[in-house]
Amino acid sequence: MTGCHFHIEIFAPHGLRGIEPYLSDCLIPLESHESGFNGQVILRYVGLDDTDFAMGPSTHDVMDASGSLATTWVEASRLMESFSSALYRAQFPHRIGLDDPATDRVIWIEWEWDASLSRSAADRVAAR
């Protein structure tokens, strides 16, 4: 799929329970869902376009989401800022990496993020 790729890390040891009231102001159509795996609240994309938003439960303190937004980079950054605002209002420390195709760099949107929270890609693969 083409579009703007993203990766999200959220410090949420017990899932995203509590974010529900803030999703209505988020410009990305997401809904909360209780995982059958461990009961954590995760998010699902409920829009009608070709956006790809993948999030599953986590057995670690940090939850991951990734995918691609089927839009321009300017619009994708606006959408991710609104998601960051929902996470902030629900008090979930997070960081959102959004690929900028014009500069071939990742632009980060962060709130209260501590680099020690990030698991390396090798750790994420080994945990699967």
C-alpha cells in the first residue's frame, strides 16, 4: 500500500483503557476493542479508505501500532497530531514516527517519552 507509513509506541502497561472518551476528537476513525488474548484495550481502525492501522495486545509495558495512512504527508501529520492529542489527554506517554517522503526521514511526535521505554526491533521480533 502507498501512503505515509507510521510507527507508534505507547507506554500502556495495562492497555489503553481510559482512552475511549478522547477518541471522538481524534481525526483518525479508531474504536477501542478488548483483546481476547489478555483483556487489554487496543484500537482498531474503522474508516472506509485504504488506511492500514495494526495494533495488537502486548505482554510488555509498551504497546506498538504501525501501518500506513492513505493520504498526503501534510494530512497524515495532521491526523497523527490529533491522535497524539487523544493519547496526551488520556495521559499515555507515547511517540509517533511518521515517514516524510520529501526528506526520507522519520518525523517524531512525542509526549513524555523516555528513550529507555523503546524496545529495539530485534527485541520486538524475539518477543513474537
